Amino acid sequence: MQYAPVTSRLAGLGSDKWILSAAANRRRQTGQEVINLTIGEPDVATSDSLIRTATQAMAAGRTGYSNGRGEPQLLQALAAKYSTLTGRTIGTDRFLCLPGTQTSLYLTFMALCEPGFEVIVGDPMYATYEGLIRASGAAPVPVTLLPQHGFRLQAADIEAKITPATRAILLNTPHNPTGAILRPADLDAICAVAEAHDLWVISDEVYGDLTHGSAVFTSALANPAHEARVITAASISKSHAAPGFRSGWLCASAAFCTHALPLSETMLFGSQPFIADMTAAALSSPPDVAHAMAARMTQRAALIHDALDGVAGLHVHRPEAGMFALLDIRALCTDSQRFALALLEATGVAVMPGASFGAGLEGWLRLALNASDADTVKACDRITDFAKAWQG
């Protein structure tokens, strides 16, 4: 039987990236202990108030069809949020509401790219980015993110990768897996490169409310001089501990939204009104859940740093935002998947190999910050013992 070329382009780019998480789940299903530091889920349940909003909306009959752009009250809440974020008026015609950040990015690439195009993206990158880009027919062009630059994408490195086939630059700020936050100067320099070469700038900003300590997030939309070519995507999955509700959006120019709307309608023709009501309520309230979560994760990153940095040649990179810390294991092993699988087998501690996020993070591990403090300390103790005994 014959299949569309997209299935070949995406072969090996789905669940294959999450082999450690699957191995941890199999171990747990057989009754073995696992401390799972693989997945970046919130460390609290969705709030009772948001669930009440959704269930009350369902009881009130908010279960019918929506429209392709989004429910009016959600669009108004998004306009208010982004007007505050940017310091200027952002209208409701600048948004499309979709089921999560992932779908928003998929729509964006399908609206902008086709076979033969290229998209520049930092390496390491979130595990689904390569698949999102390749689904459109475009090819990802990785730019190595260097520790000496705080893992922040550099405009000069982007410019060196631009070819006549380049269509867009994909940003992720705050960044998964490194936790790096692009500074206003970084964003202005990157957008200036995009302006010079007539490129789109796509920015995944789902961790924008999860900054650590005194770190400050700046949206790629901050500078109005570049906003016509900038598309940002986010959701309530992280900020409001609601990943299962699949509620996200993109913010772009009104022209982009108009061009992409028929594609969105072909894919989905609207999200669930009761989830839109819940999302509007979430966005209209202070991000207390996100700030409390970020404070706990800042503390856990400190626990990991204090426990592991310098042990048996290990080095910990502490994040500026997000749900992960990075562990440099290159002094012990340059095969992150082999090390991570051996760690799981020997200790029951499950972490993500850096190779799942690109060649730029080979020899590193990603540790989620959503386990309890006690489990985080226990995991660090086991990693310490394992690293000291590692024979390679």
C-alpha cells in the first residue's frame, strides 16, 4: 500500500524521542519503583476554580460548535493579556485559538512552508520541533546553542545559516530544554536579521510565566518595529497546570490570521466553547499558579545544583525559566541515551537523554523539576552514587 510522503518525513520523529519515558512507564507497570524526571508536566493539578468554570459552562450548554478564530470572550481576554505584555493595543483580530501550542505551531508551519523551504532553529530544541517543520515539507537547519552564550540563539549564527531557501526562524523563549531566556537585545538582533532577509520569526513562548528568581521574560512581539513578521504561540498547559485541556493560541498580524484561518477551519473548525470559557477565566486572573510553580522549580534546580555540580565530573546548568535543569555528563559518557538507560536500570531514576533534543545536547541529561523536593533529593543521591561507580 502507498502512503503520503509526510509519513516518511515523520518516521522516527514521534514517540521514538521518548524512549526513556516509555521505559520508565514499563518499569512502573511491573511494580518497580521509578522517580520519573522525564516529562515536563506541572507539579499541581488543574485548579478547582478552572474546572468549575468548565463544568458550569458545559452545564449551561456551552458544548456546541465554535468558530475558526475562537470564542469572543477568549479573544478579548487574549487581546487584554497581550496588550499588557507589549504595552500597546493588540486587537482581537491578531489571534487564532487552537488546541495547545503544538497545534498552533503546526498550523503556522503549514501556512508558511512547503517542500524545498528551510527553517532555522536552535539545537538543542524541543523534541517535536523537527517533526513540526518536516510535516510541512520544509527542512530544519540547526544552529548550535552554546553554553558560553547561556544557550541563547545568536543572530550572527543565524545569519551564517541563511540560504535562498530559508523561510523562517523558530525561537523558543523561555527555552526547552535549557531554560534560557532571550534578552531584548537578542530578539532585536534576530528580528533585524529576519527583516534583512524577509523571513518570518516564529516564537514558542509557552513558558513565559515560569521565570525563575529575578529573570525577566520578553516576548518576540515586544518591539513594534518587527511585529508584522513575528508569530508567537502559547497555551495554558504550563502556566495554569492544564495540559490535558489542550487550549492554546497564536498571536500574529491580522493579515497572517486571515490567511491561516481557512487552514485552521479545515483542520478543526473551532475549539470547545466550554474550554474557551475556562481559558478566558484563566487569562483574566493573575498567574499565581505559574509563579508558585516557578518558585518551587527554582528551589529544585538549586537542590540539583548543590547535590550534583562537581560530583564525579558532572556539571549542572541552572535554568532561567521553565521546568528543567541540565546535567552535563560528558566527563563520564558522551552517549546520553546509553547513560540514561543504565541509570534507570540501576537506580530507578528516569531522565531524558540530551540526544532526544538534538546533537547540540549529546552528552547531557535533562532533569524535570516537577518531582517533590524529597524525590528530587533522593534522585540526586542515586545519580551521585551511580556517577561515582560509572565505569563507562
